[in-house]
Amino acid sequence: MCKVYLFFLVFLFTGCSTVWQKPEYEKIYSEYSPVFLRKGEKQSKMEKQMDITSSIRTALKGSPDLEAMSYRIEKARGFLVQAQAYLMPVVDLRWGYFHADSPATYFATKLEQHKFQLQGDLNKPGDFGSSQLGIRAGYSFNLAGTSLLQKKVADMGVAIAQNQKDAATNILVDAIILSFYDALAAKQFIQITEQSVQTVQSQLEETTVKYQGGSALKSDVLALKVRLAQANENVIKAKNRYQLALEALLYMMGVSPGQEIELMEQDWNPTSFPQNSQEGIVFALGNRPELKQARNSIIAARYGLDIAKGDYAPDLELFASYSFEDRDMKYSSNRDNWQMGLALSWRFFDGFLARGKEKSAKAFLQEMLAMDRKTTLMIEHEVSGSYRNYQEAQEREKVMSIAVEEAQENLSLVKKQFEGGSATITKYLDAELALTNSRFLLTSARYDIKKAKASVGKSLGLCGQCARELQGENQ
């Protein structure tokens, strides 16, 4: 019998050996993460030419946020399986062995073995042992149906997790579009600054020739050199901003820095928008995943209130068992044991625990109702604001287009005046700077229209719809 105990001790310590070991990060990562990169291994290269569509596709595949959301859904499904388990009976298969010298245990053991004979001193049975093999089935439930309600709550948990992922996808696609156009705008800024350098450089060369011929002042040459240095500095800054914008886009797509990509101009064209913000609000309230999540949370909270009230109802348990007992593990159907029955229990006083649970569940339901109102207001204001920003960007683009034309004409006139000696170098530099700034503002306005359009799409939930369409194409 010592061998039996020794076997179980070895089994116990072998099975619990991981308790005493600290898991290693790389081992965990390699075992559980689908995107594990080993030492010296580089991330697979992506397409060099990227447009809006390919950028969104890359982000949907590589975003750690969306990956985490996917596992959150799987976790919710795991909770659903657990909740469903409470609707099913529990079956236990049990084997055990013990050694004792207890009179009461000796008496009960002999009865279970169907071997009891009245002989000897029952107070001093001596050492004895026995083993038992049996199966037991049980099913318990609350008469208020709390197990079924918990299953419904878990169902809503899966739906809520999916709503959260949809909301995150909607936000991510919007962020990708904004980052994409920020990078394209930064690329255009490089061209504007380089054009400014060429303009100032050309004027500097002309003025230098005139100065050498005695028809221009040295101060004019120096002023142009200072302006040229500033223009070159703006080129350096513009190039750096473009690289930073690319890095931001790569981060949004879940790609490591350093990847060389070329952005291809492309407009994001989702489903046509409602005509105005009022129609947009109606559309968004029926489409935004955040509101669906809020409504599902209310339903789950209502189920939770019913579960709390279930503590007032009694519990019913059904059970059945079948077993054998024998010292030498020689089990026989002639000496089997069985039982079955039911038990009804009702805790008619629990120190007001059930009342406390009901109060908390009711408060939580009311909290979810308040969050629903907040979410509705948030969506309404977001839609209204996005439409206003879209309209503003369109109007700014019209104004700045005219401003650039006027600045170009002004620079041409001032250039002729400066070359003719009727305008100062300061006036020329001011005109050139005004043209450069106008070009900056026009470029910003044009890309702000594209970004504002994406923000309208995000406020309506269309960015998430775009993601679903792209994912559907890949399936």
C-alpha cells in the first residue's frame, strides 16, 4: 500500500511542477502568440506602393488592438460555454483508497462492502483499509431560472465584445485614413518648400549679378541669402515631418518602423452620406456599434437584476450515485450500492444578502441607462461636428485657391517692381513668403476635406462598414 501512496505523491508533485517555475517570456510568446518573431528574425516585407485600400487591409491584419479585441470575443465565448455548463448535469467518476482504525469508519465500510458480521470488539477494529469506485450524477438549479439567465447574460457578453471590436475597427480605419492623408500632405509640403528654395535661389542669382554690376545693394543680396537659408531649413523640416507621418501610419498598420513605402494618391469613397447632419444623426443612431454596445449592456444588466432576484427563490437538486467498495478492489455487482433523490432548499434569511445584490444590480442597470443616454448624445454631437468640419474644409479650400492665385499674381508684380527698382527687397520677400504660406494652407485645406470626409464616415459608422467589405473580399 505504501507503493500506492508513493505513486500518488510522485504524480502530485510532477503535475504541480510548473507552480514552482517562473514562465519565460519568449517561451510564452512562441507558444501562444500567432505573430512571434524570434531573435534575428525580421518582419515580412510589405508592399512598397500603398494606397488607402491597401493601408486599411494591412491595418486590419496587423493591428494589435484588433487582435486583442478578437481574443476578447473568444474570452466572452468561453464565458458562454461556462454559463451553458450550469444548464447541464454534473457527472463525477471517483476512485479512492484509505487506511484507518476508526470504529465508525470500519462499521460503515463493512456495510458498504456488504460484508458486515457481528463479531469481535467493534470499538477496536484494528488497522483496516478499503477502496471505493463510483459514479455520481447531479443536477441543481434555481427555481427562478438563474442558470438560464446567466447563459443569456453570457450571450450578451459575446455580442458586447463584438460591438467593441466593431467600434475599434471603425476608429482604426478613420485613424488610418487621417494618418494617410497627413503623410500625403507632408509630402506635398516638401514640394512647396523646394519650390520656395528654387524661387529664392533664382532671385538671389539675378540680384547677385546686378550687385556685381553695381545696380543692386549688398543688403538685398544678404537678405535673399538669409531667406534662402530659411527656405532650406523648411525643406529639412518638411522631410522630417513626412518621415514622422509615415512612421505614424506604419504604427497604425501594426508594422515595425523602417519599412520603405510610397504612398499613392487615392480618395476614400464610402457609401454616399446622408444629405445633412439631421439625416446623418438618424443614420448613425441605427448604425454605430457604440450604441449597439450600450443597448446590449442594458439588456445584460436587466438579466443581471433578474439573477439577483433569483436569490429569493429556492434551489432544487437532483442526484443519483452508483458505487462499489472493497478492500482488495475486487468489485462485484452483487455488492453494489446506489441511491437517487432530490433535495429542495430555501434560504429564507441570508442577512439581507439577496436584497443587497438586488440593489446593486438595479443601480448597475440605471448606470447603463445613463451611459446609453451619454452615448446617444456623444454620437449626435460627433455627427453634427463632423458635418460642420467637412463644410468648413470645403469653404476653406475655395478661399485658399483664390488666395494662391492672388499671391502668385502679387509676387509676379512685386518681382517686376523689384527688378525695376520701385520695390524694396523686403516687399519682395514678404510676397514670396505670402505665396509659400498660401500654398501650405491650400494643401492643408485640400487634405482636410479628405480627412473631414473620413471623420463624417467614422461618425456614421461607415469606416467599420468599409472594413467589413474589405474583409469580405479577402474571404
